[in-house]
Amino acid sequence: MRRGEGPTKVESPPVPTQQVGSNLKNKSRVTVKVPCVVGGFGPLFLFPPCVHKSGLLSVDRYTWLLSLQRRKHIISATHFPLSFERMASPGEAFAEKGFDFLVVGGGTAGLTVAARLADASPDIRVGVLEAGGLAIGDGLVEWPGIAGRALGSHLDWSFETAPQPGLGGRVVPWNRGRVLGGSSALNYMTWNRAAQQDYDDWKELGNEGWGWDDLLPFFKKSENFHTPTSKSQKAAQIALHDGFVGVGGPVQVSYPNEFTASHALWHQTLNSVGVETNDAHLAGSNVGCWTSTVSVDPRTATRSYAATAYYQPNAWRMNLVVLTEAEVLEILLSSEDGGGDSNWKATGVRFTHQGTEYSASASREVIVSAGSVQSPQILELSGIGGKEVLSAAGIPVKVDNPNVGENLQDHMTTTLLFEVDPSLPNPDDLKTDSLLVAAKEEYAKSLTGPLTVLPVSMAYIPASTFIPPSTLSTLIPSTLNTEQTTSAADRDALLCRRFSSSSSSKLGHMEFVFDLGNWSPIELPPNDSNPKKYASMLQILQYPFSKGSIHISPTRSLTINPQYYSGKNGHLDLEVALHAHRFAERIVAAQPLATLIKKQISPTPEESATDDNLRKWLRKVMVTDWHPVGTCAMGGRLGREGGVVDQRLKVYGVQGLRIVDASVMPLQISAHLQATVYAIAEKAAVMVLEDCGIEM
């Protein structure tokens, strides 16, 4: 089981009962005992009755009041045991309000856009519909050292792929955040950027305004970089990134103050095999080894994510309304002339809340931010997609665009597993109840200890480093010989160029991460009689040739088919992964990292003895790195023939409808996605305001 994977009950520190809101002008109050998100009952809160008239505005007012507390719990109206006369249900109240903008999905991108629009003017009414609940104050989400334990929990959609032929028919779990904050609440908090060329490739496809120079201001706008201490800088070879990081933005970005024992050996080991330390990995080139920045607030030692960074500071705004546990069924489209393939306008959405269906209206725009998995799903359920897919599901075709749900690209991970020195502190120690209790006590007392430690030993290594040039030139052709659309051919041409002699030494084709703890998906026998500790070396393929799709099925369920190691060119990914694995073996055999390793567990000597054996092992252990992109891609110069949205992120064929999330990325990038998704959303908010003629 991968490090930290699987739901675990983690109790947050108790919040003392107190009265909040005594300074409100309206002294007439109703006392409500509110169940907290994490176990038990929370504090008593006092509110003026006017807050409750809609049954929904309480989301904002409660959040504002609760934010006065140190733990900053947010409680949705859906959690209140309300019993007021003439009280509208939260879903009904939301539906009756009427909004200028409706945002579908309160995740990484959705909350960013919503907060920026609401902040632009108090006259702009913004509504957000989020399928999940609230987790602010929940240690399962906030404590860095147990990142991953929310995977598979009630905070996770827990999707699965279709059986993958390239993986021997295996089904791969696909975790996505079902919680306010989306996957930014579940990820491992890595904060990095891709190579400048990756973003410039988007622009080269004809998507003006999406190159590195265009996006850099929005990267900086989203973040508040905390300068590390001089001690940390020296101990972990930390870079400062002068001029390339933002200060004052919503997302708190920092370097950890504590590291696993292996990190002290990382840079020296990589240097010994020819990989140099990168002193500016956020400045447009991530090639080399480095200590990763993370989305953690060092002042509180807690995760900084969309709910705490963008929603919570803006929750007091009367013009921002969030309804949790609300699942969108379709986008409502209208047409004055009775339809046609490009005469539709988005007017609102149909959604369910607590088992009842409602409709909500948007006078200006509907913004879909449901992620690479569910944004194409929602479009297809609304009649926007390929006619074959829609007809099979019995959905009337309103906009025929077969690009919807296609072009799926994901990062693929394989993991070497080792037995290591059992005397070393190990993140897996937190799976022992007594050690977790001790770690929680240390964390509560001083915000230090194992609960603050994250995997930050990173290296992005060019293909030319781990694949011999003669092999590389024959392995990856300059063009792919496939029967495909012009748009796919254009994207594949840029993908091939990334492996060409001009780029193969300048880009990080494979990410390597070393961390103490077991990240492997293989099942290990119990070792209670002779406890063992483990370490993992992850290899994460950055530029996949495997291209898949996400569509609704004839029964309208979701079919996720990444086509790992399969399809027309997926076999190339397997060969790149094989060469990367051989290089990983060199890394772990080098000093001083080798001093920690007692024995290699996976693959076994037999599994890695030959290339054919190793290919079988790679197919057996490959898993997602949770970075799907491209399913509603920008069409660039080809327009609707090349994608789903234009360079302003407007859906082709529908007025008043945009998509803002990772699905608009036409090509995969060499980075963990969250920093880029925040930047996309920051840029999108500006474009929305510009296009609507709203001054910022």
C-alpha cells in the first residue's frame, strides 16, 4: 500500500465551547449547537435570526464567525440541525437566489475563480456548487505528515479506470477530491512549476496568452512565498527564487523545516551520478535535483489549499454563496431559434441536494470547474459532446464536438521498494497508534515533529541522461505514424520534439522522488515478529504518449480509460519507463544514499533480471500520479476542430459557458499540477471580468 493510503480516523484537537458574534449589531439571537466536521459536537454559536431566513446565507456568516477561531472550522448549512419556521431548505434557497456567475465545482480552480469574481465587486453575485462536504479543521486533511490518508475516505470520489489492456487488465484507482477544496485537499502538497517550454508549447498550438511569460504573473499572484530560515537553506540546499515567486497571494508556499533522514543524502547522491542541483527550480527549468516547495503555511504547519486560501478569507462576502453536498446534473441551455449547433446559451444548472432536484440560474456565465474527470462528464450530460457518445446514452445532441472527453493524458508512476535501516525515523511509524499519539502531542505543543514532514527529495531528469542518445533517436520518432486528427497530430509533433536532440537534455522527462516509507502498491506479508521499515524510489513519467478518454457510457455512468501503455503509441511510455528504472537503480546504488538501504524488495532480482521481465513488472505495478489533463482542451488555431474551449476558455458553440480547470491543458506538463491550476484559474478570473466589461 502506498504511503499513507487509505482512510484513517484522525481526531483534530478539540475546539473549546465559546460564544461567537457578540459584537453583531442585531442582538436578537438564535442559539444553534453545530455538529463539527470532525467528530463530536463543536462550539455553541450565536447568530441573528436574519442570517437564517434563506437557510443558506448561513454558509457565509457562519464561516466568517468560525474563522475567528484558531482551528478555523467551516460548517456548511447542510450540517445544521435547523428547525426554524418558514425555513427554506439550503438547496431551495440557493436555487431561488439568482446569480451572475455559477461555478460548478468548489475545488482548486473553482474556488479561485469564485473568490476573485466576488472580490471584484460587491454587486457581482457568485454561487458555487460543490458535491463534497467541508473539512477545514480536519487533521486528516490539514496535517502534512499524514498526507494521503484521506485517499479512499468520504472525502474522495474513489473513481476507478476501465480495465487497462496495457496493464494486464488491471483496474487502477483514481482518487479525486470530493470536498470543498477538491483535490488540493487530498494531494501531497508539492508546489512546483513545469519547464518554460511546456507552457510555450500551449501557445505554439495557437492559444495566445498561455505561454510562460503570460502565466508567470498569475503563478506569483496565487502564492505567498515564505522565505526559509538560513539554517534550512544551508541544511537542505534550498533555493530562494528571487523575482520568480509571489508574496501576498492566497496560497501559503514554503519549505519544510524538518525532513526525513534520507533527504540529507539526496543532493550529494544525485550529484555523484551526474545530476546537478537546481538552484532555481521555479524559474522556468526544473531539470536537476532540488528540495521541493510545498503548499503548507509555516505559521500553523497546516496544509494551505483552496478552501483555506481562497474561500475562507472571502466567506464573509454577502455576494459569495457556497452550497456543499450539491451535485450538478446538467448545464441548462436555451436557444431562441430552437437550437442549432452553435446558437445555445448557458442559463444555469440543474442539481441535486439532499435528494431533491433544483435549478439555479446564472445571468452572465456558468463556469465549469469540475476537473479533468467530471468537466467532460457534465458537458456530455448536457448534450455537448460527440454525437456517437451522446446518442448511445440517449441524450439529445445540442453541440456536436467529438473532442469532449478525448486527449486524456496522465502522469504514470512506478515504485522501487527497499528495506532500510529500522533505527531511522520513518513516516510509516505514524501507522503505529502510540507513535501517532506522541506525534500529535508534539505537533500540538510546538508545531514540529513527524506530522510536519513531507516528501521533498525531487529530481527532474532529462531523457538524454537515462536513455543512450543512439537509443533515444530511434525510440522516439520525429513524427508519429498514426491516423489521427490534425489537432492530435499537432500536439504529438510537439510531444516528439520534447524528446528530440534539441530538447532531450533541457526538459525533465522523468521525475524521481525518494522518500522513507512504503509507497508501493504491492502487498507485503505481515512483519509483526520482525518489524521492517521501507523506503521508496518513485519514477513518474512526465510526457506520456498514452492518450485516453473519459466519457459517459450508454447507461450514463462514467468510463475512465487512460490507455496506459497501450493505444497507438502507449508502448513508447513503457520503454521510457524501463530506461528510467535502470537509472533509478544507479541512483540507489550510489553513495551516500546506498548506506541506508539493506535490501531491494520490489522488483525482485528475478523481476528485474531481463528487460522483458522488467516490462512485466512495470505493467504490474504502474499507478496514476493523480495528474489527469486535457479532456476539454484549448483548441488553438484549429478552433472547434482542435478542442473544446478557445483561448478565453469559452466552450465552442455555447455562449456564457466556460471551463476552468486542468482539463483545458492541451498538453501534459512536467510538474505536479496544483500550482499551474491555480495560475490558470487566476488568469481565467481576469478574462471573465474583461469579457463581461467589469472593471477590476
